[in-house]
Amino acid sequence: MQAGIAPTGRPYNILIAENSKFQAKQLQQILESEGFKILGIAETGKELMRLYKEFKQQVDLITIEIFLPEVDGYAAFWEIKESGVLPRIMFISEENTPSVIKILLENGAMEYMIKPIKREKVLEKIKEVLIKIPKV
């Protein structure tokens, strides 16, 4: 069975927040090849917030890059957190400051991967995140 298909038979729904068109496309292709459904790709934190509000009831996972323009991924994370129940969030970022990673993980982010990404590793981490119960 494909990793992107939930036990119910429907695809897991993902939002991608990534400022690099190339890396967003790479992640989209990896995920779609495994049956995940991409609800949208945000190139800015502002766009992520708009997409999250639009798909809040459907989203299973959000992947976020810290270095987003307008509103960065860090600020977008806190805005999402303040808006109610925190969805499953996985950071995939070039940011590698241990204190930043620690704060995000302690406050509800479920995983943090430092770029560059490899297909097998990103799929493994996403599978792990999808079976975890989000912190409330």
C-alpha cells in the first residue's frame, strides 16, 4: 500500500510551505508518487495562512520552511498554533539552529528535517508524523 493513503482508503492531505519553486516541486513529486494529495503550495507565510484557513478541516499535515518571505515559517507556526488546534506540522528547512528547532518541537511541531531532503528519509519522517497523535 502507498504511504500516502490513510487506513480509511483516502489520501492524506498535505499543505507545502516552501519558498523555492524547485524544492516545492521536488517535495510535491515525492509525495504525489506515494499517493498523497497536495492541497496547495504556499511560497510565503502569508499564503500559507490563507491556504490553512481555506483547508483547515481537511489538512492532515503541513510542511514548512522557516525562510519564507512576508511572514516567515516560524511566525506562521505561532499564528497557526494560536488559531486553535494545532495540525500535524513538520518543518523541512535550511535553518539548523538547535535552539530554534528545540523551541518548535517543544511547542507542537512534530518533526524537523534539515535540508537537503532525500526521498526515503522524507517519506519515513512523514509516515512517522502521520501516526503520531498531535499535541493539543
